Amino acid sequence: MQPPPLPLPSSLEEARAWQQALAQRVVLQGDLSRVRYLAALDASHPPRFSRPRGPSVAVAVLWDRTREEVLEVATAELEEALLFPYVPGFLSFREAPLYLAALARLSRPPEALLVDGQGIAHPRGLGIAAHLGVHLELPSLGVAKTRLFGQPEAELPQMAGAAVRLMAKEQVGWVYRSRSGVKPLFISPGHRVGLQACLDFVRSLPCKTRLPEPLRRAHLEAGAARRAAM
């Protein structure tokens, strides 16, 4: 897979304008039930104030939904000087080049992207999952461990599989409890997937711990790759 290069803004004002423009291209319709080959994406960065810092690392795990197993793991590294600055709300400009480099190393193109981060649950409607989905014109969704934008419409039940809507002016995602007794996850569509479809898709994935298994594997691989690169 050879993704198109991602242009990077020269200022936060330009980045904000790009986010607003790209958010207008997001399509919140689509069904992922027939997707077989999924790329789960996670990144690992060195501590912000560590010296020496070492590179940031991204991992693309190619997951076969039919066989429920990892087919391939691709990694990419970039030094801090090559990355967009760390600014909350603009992290997709920092991480997208890493993810694109990892995706380029997969031998098989994925049919959809599952990203550790936000989809449209973002102040300008363009988290990393939405940004990558629009850029690559691929179905995408975000599963985040923390809430960035929106409020739960109700208290989330403790039982596994429970979900309540995540609301701003309108629904932007779901608060979801993958297993009983664990902290919730925040699911939001990125591109070419509907709100209900993205929840159904996450529920369809095996889940041994808090994270869906493809994303858990990507998280472990990213951490191991960064430690090896130090």
C-alpha cells in the first residue's frame, strides 16, 4: 500500500482551516459488517521531557476478522524534529505521517482503519481517525481511552457491552464499556461509517481486556517497537 503524502500546515491557523475543510468531507454512512482485513493503528511517543527522546513509533496491525488473528505487523519511526508540534486538538497532523508510513509497509491494503484516537468526537469534527479516513478515502473509526469532546447523555451501566450516546450539539459517538469493571472507551466514526455501524463493528471484535483485540495488539507492538528504538 502506498498512501498519498500528507501535506502539513505551517501554522495552527492553517491547521485549523484544514481541519474545518476536511471535516466537511466526512461521510457518516456505511456498514463495516463485510470488512475482513482491518488495519489497527497505534503510536507510541517517548516521554515529552525525556533526554534523549528517541523516535516516535507507529504500528499498523493487519487483522483478519474471519480468522480473528494478526496477519502482519508494520512499523515506522520518525524523529521529533520531523513531526508537527504537540498541540492538543491538532494531534492528527503529528501522528498521521507516522501512520501513513506504517501503512505503506503492509503487503496487503486494509479495507478499513481502526485507530487509537478520535473520529468526529473532536472540537472541529476531525480527529485522527476522521483525518486518515478522508485522506485515504477508507472507512475508519476511532476508539479512544479518554474523552476529548462531547458529554455522555446518561450514566453508563457497568455491564459489558453497554453503550450510551456521546453528545455535543448532536451525537458524535458512543461511550462504551467493553468488559464489566473496566473504564469506558469512547467510540466515534471517522469516515464512511455510520454511528450505529461503528458501535456494532467494535462489538463484533474479540475483546480479551479493555481494548478490542486488534487495537490491543497494536498498542503492545507500538510500545515494544519504541522501546527497541531507544
